[in-house]
Amino acid sequence: MTKPNARPARPEFSSGPCAKRPGWTPEALKDAAVGRSHRSKPGKKKIVEAIDRTRHLLGIPADYRIAIVPASDTGAVEMALWSLLGARPVDMLAWESFGEGWVTDVAKQLKLKDVRVIKAGYGQIADLKAVDWTHDVVFTWNGTTSGVKVPNGDWIADDRQGLAICDATSAVFAMELPWTKLDVVTWSWQKVMGGEGAHGMLVLSPRAIQRLESYSPPWPLPKIFRMTSGGKFSEAIFKGDTINTPSLLCVEDAIDGLKWGESVGGLKGLAKRSSDNLAVLERFVAERKWISFLAADKAVRSNTSVCLNIAAPWFAALPADRQAAAARKMAELLESEKAAYDVGSYRDAPPGLRIWCGATVEKSDLEALLPWLDWVYAEIEREFS
């Protein structure tokens, strides 16, 4: 097959850190409160602006609390798990590596005894009907490494007794979340909005705050996990008094991304951009026999982290190590040709490709990528079949 001539203008299809918003340059950070304390008036004003714009863009209820916390989405999830769990039995849902990671934390680190693990393999989703809402429930809204999302929030009980604890890091800003059905929601700036890493976002419902004030876990809590003082909710943390020092450059970058999100139609506009991007790949896959979606069921297929399988019979006949080598070669060739960066499947996932389709990716760049996918497939077929 002839090598394509045109390339994506921005070949950044990484699932995290994700592509910056279109038109981004370092000039976007010129108003950052660098050299100032995060507790100074200018520094805190920027932090509060990031929180307020987040609430407005996502439609987060007024009585939910929002904080910027340390250590990316991981830090935000760990704060929730270590601070809130133990009061009730826990249902842990897992259908990819990050959900599996939270299972490990709860079962092997917190060592909770009353834990049910409801699992599914890559490309599938756990049995949502099996969830017991008298329990606390921990789940990812979108499985970043499997390309499988929950279809909606209908399965979450309105009269639940437990807390719904949701890792939404590759979903928020690309999918509409039913906030009143969620008690804890976490994400990081470097995902859908293409922000910088190291900072997490944590949203708590009134029910989660009530749990914090009525329950004290039996284990020690490090400072960066503590959300109460003297048995009372630490409101200041959720009003811009961060637990530790955030990067004000990163805060400025987050504000820039939020402003861009507002300019493209808010949450509905962002979600549409992601869905339109997914549609580009869906049309491509529908017209070819050699490639398929890891998430075969469209109802649970992610519109951000899109995972693709090599479906050709010759590929399926290869031993596992050769499959992994062939898929890795595809990603390496795409990068060497500057057609797509960082599109290899996650290390624990089935061999294939993972192409980020979030809102900051331009549809035209995905369309320019498609001929390269055909070309790179022809290359590995010649080498490995």
C-alpha cells in the first residue's frame, strides 16, 4: 500500500496527558499568578475562579463541594477511599486496570472485610444490576484502558443508602454525568480538557459530607487525605484553601481550558465534539474487516478513550507475544511517521490501538489519521503474517 502524503496537523492522540485545546500556546499562561503565594489574594482568586468555572461548565449542584487536591485523579480517589469507606459494606466494580487498582487498594491496603468485587473482562462491563445500594459502591464512569463506559446513571438508586463513589477522570467534560446520583466524583486536569498533570479534582455531595462528619475510619489518615478537623468538615479546602501548594501555572492552564470549553458550547458542545470524533472511527471500522472495537456494544463504548482490536484471522492465530509485538510495531510506525503519537494499547489490555477522541482533538486530525491506519496495518501484515 502506498504511504499516505497528508498527516494530522496535531498527531497527539494520547489518552493522558491529552492534547491541548486547539490553538493553545504558552501565551495562554501569561496571566498566571507566578511568584505569588497560593494564599495571596491574586493566587487564591485564580484557584476560586477555576473551581467556579468548573461548577458552571459542568452544571454541578450548588450544594456540592469542589476542591483542587494533590496527586491527580489518583490522589482524589485515594482521599475518598481512605476517608469514607468502612462504614458500610462495599461493592467494587472493575472492568479495566484502574478499577482493578481501586479493588487492590480497598481489599489489600485498607483490608476491608465486607467487600464484593463485581468484575468483567476488557471490552465488557460489570453487571450493574448486581450492585447492592445498601453498600457503598466504587466504580469508574469510563474505563480509560478498556474503552468501556457505563451507559447512563439509571442503574444508580435514587434511594441508595450507600455512597456512589465515581472515578470520572476520562469521562467528565465529554459525557453528561447525573450529579444527583453521584456522591463523590473525581478527575484530573490532564484528561479531557488537556490540562497539565499532578492536580486532581474532588466533588462531594451533601451525603458524602455527612459521612465525613459522622464516621471516623479506624486507620491513620495522612495530612493530604484529611477533610475534617475536630470532627467537622473542612469547608475551607473546598473554597480555595488547598491542602498543599498547587502550581499556579497549572491553575492558569486549567482556567484557559475551561474558557475554551465555554466558547465551544459548554458541556453539550464538548460532549458533541467527542461523539463526533468517535463517529469518525466508527465509520472507518464499519468499512473494514481487519479492525474492530474492543467495546463491541455501542451502548457502553467510550467516546474518549477508543480502544481498537486487530480482527484479522492471521493476527488471532499468532502467539500472544507476537500479537503484542505486532501491535507495538503499529504504534511505533505511526509515531515514527509523525502520524499519531502514543496510541499503543495499555500494557494490561489486549494488544491493539487506543486513540483518544476527547474534545480537544480535532475531527479533521482523526480523518487525516485514517489512511495511516490502513497503511500501518498493511506493513505489519507483511511482516508478521
